[in-house]
Amino acid sequence: MDQILTGALQGATEFLPVSSSGHLFLARNLFSLNFGTEYIVLLHLGTLLAVILYFWKDIRDILFGLFKLDFKSWKLTFALIVATVPAVIVGYFFKDFIEQNMTNNIFVGICLFITGVTVFITDRIKVSKYGIEDIGVLKALLIGVFQAMAILPGISRSGFTLACALLLGVKREDAFRFSFLLSIPVILGGAVFEMSGNQHFFEGMGGFITAAVVGFFALFILKKLTKTSKLKYFSFYCWVMGVIAIAMA
């Protein structure tokens, strides 16, 4: 039952801009659940499967474009690689420190407040003139820096990457696409790192499957809310959860 509940929590909060890691750590602290980083990564693999299924046409077109030496496909791939670098660096050097020192309720609550403010701002952004094909090295690097901040529990990866892309003038639907295509290499890299030498990695398959199913449907909701500038409702939720987290301390 714990796997079903945590899987559903991961699937819903990974894509909606409310921070899945923050919710998982709060759930662990509140209900005294016994899971570590390897289980969280497995849940992220479940939502990765949802991303791959949802964006399969985009992924297929990119792969075919690479084989056909299509410039746009190579440019987008390079942008995704550049945007991945900051998260790799931060994750490699600071992951253990953050989990040991920054997963308490007060810190998570503060980060949820920050996420709420960031998400609220995104709906105020009206300038959108760039498509996904216009995301070059500089834009990709800045989006990658925002993604790297999401290693902090309570900071939403989807919320921060969407906000950065929109602030850079990327059209809403293209910001949505880039944000979640960008999640693929980061989650895969984290999974490979955690799987190495960990024989218990796949013991939480119930959570994996639940996260994949719930996450797939959550993507439809987020896309609609992103296009219609209604993400601000999640900012109110983040602020309420921030208050609850701090009150739990």
C-alpha cells in the first residue's frame, strides 16, 4: 500500500509544478515511511516512462532527424545536452549533502514558498516569440541552471524550467515540450548512478507502475494549464503546503 500511495504522489507531483521530492520527503517525515534515495529514483523512472510515452512522437522525430543529419534535430539535441550539464554537476557534488542536511520540514516548506512565487510569476509572462528550435546554447544553459536548483526538495523541476523558458520568451507549448524532454537524460543518469551496485533497486515496482500511470495523465493536465496561463493555482497550493510543512517542524 505504501508503494501505491507514494507512486501516486510521485506521479501527480512530478509534472504538476509543486515539487515531487518535497512531497515525498514530507510524506516520509510525517508518516515515518522507510525509503531512501534509490526508491525515489525508481519512482522518477516511473514518471520517466510516462514522459517517453507522452512525447513518443517528439522523441521519434528527433531520433530520425539525427540519423538524417537534420540540423534542427541536432541543434535541439545539443541544447538538451547543454541544459543537462548543470544538474549533473550539482547532483554529483551536492546530492548527499542536500539529503543529509536539507530534507527537514522547515527547509522543504521554504522551498515550497519559493516554488509558489516562481509558478505565480509564470502566468504573468506574456512575451512568447521563440519556438523550441530557437533554444540555443545560452537559453539552454540558463534553463539547465534552473533545473539544477530542483535538487533542493520543495523546488519544482517542472515549475522552474517552465518559468525560465517563459522568461526567455519561449512559447508556452514549446516551453512545456523542452522542459519534459529535458527530464529524460537527467532521470536516466540518476537511475544509472543509483542502480550501480544496488541489488535492492527494483524492489519498489508497485510504486514505479503507479507513478507511470498517474504521471501520464498528469501531463495532459499540465499541458492544458500551461497553455491557458492557469499555473498560478498551483502557487496557492505550494504556499499552503509550505505553511503545513513548517508547522509540522
